[in-house]
Amino acid sequence: MSPSPLPSSSSPSPLPVLELAPVVPVVVVEDLADAVPLARALVAGGLPAIEVTLRTPVALDAIRAIADGVPGAVVGAGTVISAAQVTDSVAAGARFLVSPGWTDTLLDAMKASGVPFLPGVSTTSEVVALLERGVREMKFFPAQAAGGTAYLKSLAGPLPQARFCPTGGIGPAVAPEYLALPNVLCVGGSWMLPPDAIASGDWTRVETLAREAAGLRP
């Protein structure tokens, strides 16, 4: 199965990515050999949009390996914090970009990248500033520490046009509470990637946890 088509405009919407599943796995790849089997397990479990964070030396190679070797995966780059990382991520095959926060320089680079992007926010002023720049879909980070579902509920009234992918401290117990909110498109998390399963190569367990996560939407 070939990857799902995404928009090709100069500033495409991230909606086609965010609507693929209720959860976007946030992946930290320490060993490049894990990248492809891990991604295959996530896709088989119903979570095709995979955010590989740029926190390890092999992250870009992992993105490249998944993009080339896992049909059905829509692999993106997370923890993008510079224009150079935008360029490198897209060159490696990233089909969407996620940042923990944003600056004008970073936002301009992501807008010019040609792939969907999700800038991070944690305050009302940041949300309003992005709306002024024409951005409506955002990452809410760190979600639990920044106010959780109560904060997002408060934003829905005055800023209904903003929609979020909350990430940070979210697990299977609270994910449904986020997904029930009208301004939440999906959540990001890594609970379906337990370190012991990764270390032992227990991809069946990863697939099972991914399938459970894929069924979380209320």
C-alpha cells in the first residue's frame, strides 16, 4: 500500500495528517535498526502518522529509512527548532513538521518548506499570534503541564477557529478526555512504545498497543 496523498501547495494544511488517526506516536529512535520494524508495527496497528523527534544522532536517518521502507507510513519530524532542521528533515523524507514552540524565523521556514507543519503553543498570546499568521492547527505543548483539558476548554470559547494536537504527559487514561474536546483533532504520545518492548524487539506488543490507541476516539 502506498502512502496516503498529501496536499502539494506551498503552505499545505496539516489536517490530512492529523485526521489519519486519533493518536500521533511520538518516537525517539536510539538505534537505527529499530526504525523500520517499529514503524511497521505502528502502521499495522492503525497509527500511520509517525513523528520521529530530532533528539538523537540517527533521527534523520530513521526518517529516511521509514520514508523509503514502510509503505503506508506518513513519517514526520518532531522537535524541529531551526530553519536548518526544517531543510534537513524535508530532504530526509519528512512529510510533516512539528515544533515544540515557534519563532517568526522558524515559522517562515516551515511555511516555505512545502510540507504541512504544526507549530507548538502553550499560551493564549501564542495562539492569537499564529492565527494572525494564518495558522489554525497547532501543537499544544507541554499539554498536561500547561493546563491540560481545562485550558483547552477555556480556549474553545474565544478562539474556536484554533485546533490542537495536545502532546506532553498524555497517556491512554487521559487521551479520551482530550479527544472529546471540540478543538482537539488528535493527541500525541509515546505510551504505545514502551522502552522494554523496543529494547527486546517485541513489535507484536507495539502493534497491539497501537491498535488500542487507534480505537480511543470517543
